Amino acid sequence: MTEEEIIVYLEDSGYPAHIVEAGSEGLVQRWNEFVGEVERGYPYGLVEYRHDLDLRGAIALLGLEDRVAEADERFVELLEHREVRVWESGGGEPWWDFGYPRNAKGYFLKRMREAGLIEEGQ
């Protein structure tokens, strides 16, 4: 897929202007930033987390996986309860839609519990 086609896809799919304008580089950069946020303790809620998982779905659809391999490895290491589906970012059963960060805390943890994804005491 050409960079122009990627930009059109991102725009048509409703991605924020800063990601659309940056094209594939913006998508890859945001995924890397997201993984860093998860490593530090994701500071946002479940809705935002799911939107960030959509980034990874777009990366797969656009064939950019090789550009996020290192971030993917770091992200996988953070996940636990891999049987729990947190989101549906695309067709099939993509690995990034399953499990949640073991260091979940604060607002994010509260929203995960309210959604029934984490039991009280976890």
C-alpha cells in the first residue's frame, strides 16, 4: 500500500488529523507511545485503551507489522489474563485484543472492573 493510500485509509477511518497527516509514521509512532504509556501505567480509561488497540489493528491491516515488532514484544510482556477479550479491533482474533496490563491501576483499572473485564481483587 502506498503512503497516499495509507493516508486516505486513516482519514476515511476517522483517525485524528495529527495521525492522518503523519501517515504510516504517525501510526507507528502513536503505537510506540501507547506501549510506553502502558509500561508506565496506562493513565486513561478503557475507551481510550480500546481506541489505542485500534491503532494496532490498522497497523496489521496496512502491513506495517515489521515497523512495530519491538513495541509488540514489549506490549506482550505486559499482558496477563490472555483469555479475556478486551476489544475487537478487527476481524478474527488478533493477539493484541486479548489480555490486559498486569500493572493496570487508577481510572483505567476502575473502568476495566466496571466493564466486567477484571474481577474485584485483581
